[in-house]
Amino acid sequence: MYSSIKRFLIGRPLKSHELGEQKLTRLKALAILSSDALSSVAYGTEQILIVLASVSTLAFWYNVPIAVGVLFLLTALILSYRQIIFSYPQGGGAYVVSKENLGVNPGLIAGGSLLVDYILTVAVSISAGTDAITSAFPVLHEHNVLIAVILVILITILNLRGLTESATVLSYPVYLFVIALVMMIIVGIYKVATGQVSPHLHTALGTHVTGISLFLLLRAFSSGSSALTGVEAISNAVPNFKNPAAKNAASTLAMMGTILAILFTGITFLSYWFGIAPNGHETVVSQIASQTFGRNFLYYFIQGTTALILVLAANTGFSAFPMLAFNLAKDKYMPRMFSIRGDRLGYSNGIIFLSVASIILIIAFKGKTEHLIPLYAVGVFIPFTLSQTGMILKWVRQKPKGWIVKLITNLVGALISFLVFGILFVTKFHQVWFVVIFLPMVIFIFHKIKRHYDSVGEQLRVVHPTVEAINGNVFIVPIAGTTTVVERSINYAKSLTDQVIAVYVAFDKEDEKKMEKKWEALNNGVRLVTLYSSYRSIIHPLCKFLETVQSKAQENHYMVTVLVPQFIPKKRWHNILHNQSALLIRAKLLWQKDIVVATLPYKFKK
């Protein structure tokens, strides 16, 4: 049943040579990797106006020069990530750039920030889209969390089906959103040009505003820069593109930057000219659409596509997170399961992990994840800053042709990104202080995983050119009684070696004597060792016994193998044998009973 449901949901398994068919064209990649960045224009301008409104509506004209600054930063980021794509076509983006040029820890900070950011992207985007749905249908409001969880699961299934299928399905809403906004901007500008909009709705550029300060303008700029979240996703997923991958990725990045600039500029200009003020009941995009078209079909079309793009912005996380996790796993900073391709040739474990983590966040915050947005923005500008700083050092060290221009581009981007990060961190500290604690914890976990793999690798590494002589193998068979399973396990062990020891743990002396008599009656030629446990523990006496046997066997160049019994939970045995650095091999015998064969290491780890 499980297999049938799995096939129905995600489709038939694909052969490894079909990987090329799962690569993305530029148009499909633009849809699934740019959805987060494109969705940001729905609230980027609004974030600027919210800060300016704290002074006066007269300050709204500053929205225009601030937008110019945001576009300048966008240009610097696009040029920078274009250079990263060609310099690091293997993907990994900010993590790989920072690790190779700044060192391991800066790389892990960038990688950890992005991993957390992609989880927040899914949680925040899905919650925002759910709010849009329940606002249209108030009767569903009490089911916010359930709807959000269902949407995450649906997008997860789409991504588990493979890149091309998810891109095909999800590209339509993304391009509908772009078409809807472009249409709104064109009609709005036409109305302005033909005098259909009063010129008295807005404050003239250059109007003196009392109470304005440089710090407040910088706050507005940093808030507006939230429209740039997601521009790094393409550089993380370069290997997902059709060949030539780097060239196609760079073209897609340029297309995304152009569309983002057009939409952001158009919305900012119309919000200024129409004199739009932010309010808690209606978004800036909704107000512009209302004044442009009125409350007709086109208005609801724009609102509908905006709600869809907010939901589908989550797909950027599902596309970029698995690739970043793969790069970290390849370097042994994340479990190797993240480097394994699933049935549909995607990194399924990364997709599932992202899905579960975002669902936990949605449930924990009861679908009200707007408080995570500042943390989300800070998490973006940390890797922005680190990646561009890393590229600066790369150009200084290598000095390729035209490196001065490249260095200046990255230097400008790094300075502005650091400025935005600093302002966000200072002004939103009460909401983002958690990053000071959480990021070091993530880095610690990365190093812990790395040390584990290094330790296992050291134990498995061939140190001497010649293999030490092994005289034989000792089989240990823990038993719980004289049953058919025990008899078959003993026979299996005897077929491999004549050095077989049965071990029984007794909880009282009378039970110990009964077991010895039963074993003697079997007369199977296998020695029985009985262990008395005063505290009714099976595991502890067995561990002590294994240590003793292993030390003796090592002196005589014998290996020790344990047949793990069914009466002890496999998870507990796995923990014990993992502590001894044992190698677990699952063998299914003819009578369909699982037996775990565990060969203890030659040098026993106490």
C-alpha cells in the first residue's frame, strides 16, 4: 500500500541517466527560482512607506530616491551573483564563495543563514498566502494553520515529483502575476500621462519635511531592501540548469533582475503619484489596482495572482534549500542523507526536511509568522555581505583580466549590504536578537557533524599497506530462551565459525540455573555464558561482556561478531554498537526473520 500511494503521489522512479531531462530551461527556472524575489515587490514599496509614515505623509516623496537606492543595490547584487555563477558553476552560492575565500566559519555562517532563511521563506510565504485566501473567504479564518500546512504538503509533493514537473505547474501563476502587474503599471502610467490622475494627490519632490533624519531614511532604505530577498537562489542552484548551466543561470538572473526592477519601479512610481498611504486594511498594491481599474474583474485578477505568488514564493526555498544542503553534506557538515537523490532524481531528504521544519514553524506561531520577517531579512543580508566580501578577496588574490571593475562592483555591493544588515539589526534587535544565539548553535552542529565523519573516516582509513592477520571470528549470540529463532541463529553462526558463544542475561539466580539446564539438554555444542543482572538491565551486562571478549580476541587476532537478537529493540542495539563504531549489516534469512549482524571493530572503542 505504501509503495502504491508513493507511486501515485510522486510518480514512477526515474533512471539515473534521465537526470538531464530533469534540468531546467531558463523560463522554467525563472518561474521557480525567482518567485520569492518577484513576490517581494508586493510589499517592498509598502515597507518604505510604513517607515516614512512615522514622520508625515509629506515625507512620502522620499520613497522615490530611496527606491533609486534599492535599484542601485539590486544592480550591484545581480552583477555580483553573475560573477559568482561563472566563478562557481558547481552551485552553493554564498556558502562556497565564503568558505573558499574567507574561511570555513564564514562559509558556515553564510550557509547556515541561508538554510534558516529558506525555512523562513516557506513559513512566511505560505502564511502570507493563507492570510490572503482567508481574507477573501472569512469563514476559513479559523482554519488558517490547517490550510497553511496543506499548502506546504502540496508544494512538497510537487517538488518530490521532480524539478520539471513542479516548474511546469508553478510557472503559470508566476507569469500571470508578472503579466497582471505589468498591465497595471502600463495602465496606471497611461492615466498619469493623459492627466486622468490629479497631480495634487502627491507631495512635490524636494518638499521640506520637518522631523526627517538620515537615520530614518536609512531605516526606510533597509526596509525597502526586503524586496531583494531571494536574488541569491539562482546562484545556489546552477547545477539544476540545462547545459551550458552557468550561461543559462546568468541569463535567468539577468531576466529576474530586469523584471524585478520594472515591477518595483512601477509600483513605487504609481504609489507616489497616486498619493498612496499604507494602512492595516488594504495593501499598497491593492490600493493602486483599485485606483487604476476600480473594483472590477481586473482588480480581483491582480489580487488573486498576488495571493498565488505569495504562496509560490515558498517554492524558491524548495528549489534552493536541497542544493545548498547537498553542498554542505558533500563537505561533511550535514548528514550524508542530504546528498542522496530520491526516486525522481531530486534531493528528496532536503525537500522533506524543509517541509517538516516549515510546518513546525507555522504550527508554533499559529500561522502568524509576520514577526519572523525581520529575522528573515537579516538572514538574507548576512550571506549577501559575506559572499561579496569573499569575491573581493578572490579578485585581489587572483587579479584576472578586468579585476578592478569586478572588485569595485563587489565592494559597493558589500558595503551597502553590510549597511542594510547593520540598520536592520540595530532597529529590529528586539525581533532578531535570536540570531545571535541561534547561528552559533547551527555552526556548532555543523562542526559536530564534521568531527563525527572525520572520526569515522579515521577509523576506516587504511593506515598500513599490509592487512594484519586475522586468525578467525568469534560469534556472540545473545539469547532470551531456547526457541526456534535461537536455534536457527545458532545454526547460522555455526555455519560461519566454530567459535560461537551464546549469552543469556538472568535477573535472578533461579532463572539462571533453569536456563543452564535447558541449554545443557539441547546439546548443540555451543558454550553458554550466563550473566547475572542485579538491576534487571540486559544492555549493561552485555556491553561489559563484549568489552571483555573483544580485548581477549584482539590479543589472539580474532574478530568478534554479534547476532543482534529480536528481543532487544534494534534502536537500542544500534546506539550501543554505534558507540563501539561497529559496522551494521542487515541480513534477511530464509525464514524471513531480520537479524542484524554487527562486526565489532578490530580495535575496540571503550
